Amino acid sequence: TLLAAAQLAFDNQCYEMAINSAERTDKKLNYNLRYISPFRDLTERYAAQAGVDPAWVYGLIRQESRFMIGARSNVGAHGLMQVMPATARWTAKKIGLTGFTPDQISDRDTNITIGTAYLKLALDDFAGSMPLAAAAYNAGPAPTARWLSQRPNFDPDFWIETISYKETREYVARILAFSVIYDWRLNGNALPVSDRMMGRVQAKRKAFTCPTAQMPKS
């Protein structure tokens, strides 16, 4: 019954309800409904333009909004990728997106364009580290840089467990796990989490000044 409800919700583009219903099953697990992939052409196109893994983008969208285009957080983040207005303005300027206005971040295409571009900027800033970039996307680059300076040269799994904000600590772990599942869903195979955390977390980063992506609740 739950899976039938999840399928009905998905067919009617009620994506959050589809995931919520599918996640409640504990015997019959339907990963196609637990890890849905709407807007695939757009997501893969904008991920390719930004130079980021589409499976990572899908994992992030699932965590941020559960594919609710009009989602808005209590701190003012908007859309599928939950972009803050100040971050959107800064990112739009960095990528040369002319004519951008803050009200556009609720638009599906613009939101994915801005979100994937910001994710790439964070990834480049933190020397290609997916855990660090995910932390920066959630908590902002300043707290992430502080944690990095306090605990340099850590193995990524240990570094994640030392993140001071509980929300960000859990967020990073989920994004990495979701990325593996979406890699399998999209490509039929999956790069393991261990490979997505290759190398040690080191205190090396570029100068990067950006408004906070989304301050965690705790």
C-alpha cells in the first residue's frame, strides 16, 4: 500500500510524498521510488556545465528539498538546491549570469544552474574534497575553513565525525551516501564512498569569500 501510494504521488509529481511513502517500507524496498530522479536531462546538463558529478547533485537535491521546486527553508533558502539569495547573487556574478534577480532562484532551471555552480566553486576552493565542499554548501565556507584549520591532515571519515554542527555532520554523511546510490541508479554501477573521500583532509584552500550557503539550525 505504501509503495502504491508512493507511485501515485510520483506520477502526480508530488515528489516529497513519493519519497516519504517509499521510505516507510521496511520489507519491500523500492529504490526507484526512494531515490527518484526527476528533471534528469536538466540536472545532468547543468551538472556537466558546472563540472560536478550529477549523482552528487541528485544526492544534494534529495537532501535539501526532496525535489520540491517551491521549497523554502526557515532561514530563507529557496528551491530545489536551497540557495540563499545572497549566495545566488554572488554566484550569478561569478559565473557571468547576466540579468539575474533574486526572485529567479525559485525557478527550477535557474536554481539548478546557480546551485551546481556554487557547488563547483566550493569544490574548487577546498582542493576537490567532496566532504569539505558539502560542508561548505550547508554551513558556509567560513565554518568549514575553521574546522579545517583546527583539524588539518585528518582522514575524511574522522574529519566528518568531528564537525561541530550536528546538522552539517549528518548532512555531509548523507550527501556522500546518497551520491553512491544515485551513481548506481543513474549509471548502473557506483563509486564507493571510500573513493569519494580519497586522500586526507588537508589545510589547503584558495581565497574564497562568499555569503553563507545555509546556516544550520544547530
